[in-house]
Amino acid sequence: MVLSGLPDLRVDGLRFCDQPRAHALVCAGLLARASAERSRTTVRARLTDAGRAALQAA
């Protein structure tokens, strides 16, 4: 994830094709930054517990 006001999700270095959906996943609490480190411009994304539960329910 690119650290900015709105999360910019990238997959293997390429922009995720549906940025509004990426924002919705973060706002819904299904994806989050894996690190709070601010010295880098990008950090790994992680699936939250709520995200895991949503995948298991699907």
C-alpha cells in the first residue's frame, strides 16, 4: 500500500485495477497496513481478522 490520504493498493508493484474498490476494502476494515512505519513510501498490506472472516463466509 502506498502511504497517502487514500490507500493506493499495488499488486506485485502494479496498481490494483480497481482503486475505488481498494479504498472500500480498507474503509470496511478488511485490508490494513501491515506496518505503521512512516519512513517508507510503501508498506505491505495485510488481511485483517474481519477480512479473513469475510473470505471464510464466502
